[in-house]
Amino acid sequence: MARSRFAIAFARTLRRQRLRAGLTQERLAERAGVHPTYVSMVETSKKVPTLEVAQRLAKGLGIRLSKLVGEAETTA
């Protein structure tokens, strides 16, 4: 199934923010309480996180969910 432009933009934004924070996928996964493979799948648009998981990912990055979503919206 093709992913929406927003889902692709969210994936790119998540990766960009993770790299900006100097985190590996493994470290972000640990902070967010998810499996590292899941972070990889979100970053490659193979999975779209639930709102709850997106919130945990944002918290793991040390940013607000609104920043993560807002940045994705502006690039979608």
C-alpha cells in the first residue's frame, strides 16, 4: 500500500530529528520503549506509528510531538 505524503514526510522528519539529537535508532528505541526495528520501519515509511507511539518517539527525541508533526506538515 502506498503511504501518504504526510507519512513519508513524518518518516523523514523523525530521522532528521534523531540525527540532530545525535541518537542511534537503538538509543531512540530504548528511550521510546519500542523495538529498534520499529524505529527503522517508521523511518523508512514501512510503518506509521500510532499517536501514542509518535508521542513516545518525540519524547525520546526530547521534543514536543507538535514540533515533530509541524515540521512534517510543512514538508509534506
